[in-house]
Amino acid sequence: MAPPSREIEAESIASVRRDLPVLLAHLAREANLGPGKLLVVGASTSEVAGERIGSATSVAIGQAIAEVVLAFAREEGCDVAFQCCEHLNRALVVEKAVARSRGFQEVTAIPVSGAGGAAAAAAYWAMADPCLVSSVSADAGIDIGDTLIGMHLRPVVVPVRGPLREIGRAHVVMARSRPPLVGGARAVYDPEEARRRMSADTPPRRDA
């Protein structure tokens, strides 16, 4: 597993630092990210460098991704989970306080670039008190390099189309979650329509 060339690595890091904040800001608006919300991140540094997932891991690219995402999470006030690769059954790196407050099941492993992924490993060492958890139910997600984060998103998942389709050479997919719609043909989902119906159904008030 050879890392990317220095030139490609430098170009990839520049793209991460330039483009990832733009996409995260767009996702934050669409998903209403903030305190109490959880963002899941999947990232393949190999794909960012233009190689097949798992074939050209870059610690430097992983560090750049982790730094940008963690800075974003601090600014927005949201929690963040970094998905590890298939070698660790797609476990996730979170702060231990987040795991405990949300009731996540902790698992035992320390992600490294060859088993876990460079971005998740970088996030692990950048967090104050990290741990791994088996699964999460996130409110929004960003997938850099088609790592498949869907199993960690809370239903119902809604695609979010961003202003950019790639970071480096990696395809990017974003999503947010919404509560399931319930009810039959008479159910109302739009707040304005609900107010209109309530007004129409309210009998006129009689003055005393």
C-alpha cells in the first residue's frame, strides 16, 4: 500500500482545506446542525488522492480532514463521529463524553491508517478523550470517497446536494435526516397549512 506522491498529497490537502469547509457550511444550513445534533463523517484519503479506497492511505490528508471537521464542529457546537473502515466493522470515533451522554456502546480498538482509516485515526488522536463505538444514529453526514455511511444515519435520510461534487479526486455525498411522516390521506405536514386549517375550523368568537 503505497502512499500518494508528495505533489498529489499537497494538492489533496489544499483541496480539503479549501473545499471541505464550503461543503460543511452548506450541510450545516440544510441540516440545521448545531448543539444537540450529531454529524457522521466517512472519508477515504486514498480516494481523495485519486486512488482506489484503501490502496493509498495518507496520514497527512487524514489529519487535514480531521482538523477541518473538528474545527467546524467546535464552531457549530455539534457532536461529530468519524467512521472507521470495514476492518473495524465501521465503528466510529467519538469523544467519550458524547458516547456516554448518548448511550452509545463502546468497543475496543485504536484506529490506525491500515486498520480504521487515516481520517478516523487522526481524529482519534486529535480528540480530548476519544473512544470507539459500534454504531450511531446521526442527524447528518458527509461521505468523502464513497465509504458508505448510511448505516449510521437516522431514518429518514434525505440527500443534500452541495455546491461541489468532489474533494480532491474523491466523490462527495451529503445527507440529512428527518422524522418519518406518519398518517394517512388526511394527514398534514406543512405548518402553514395546519395553521390555515385550524383557523378555518375555529368557530367565530362571541363577545360577552
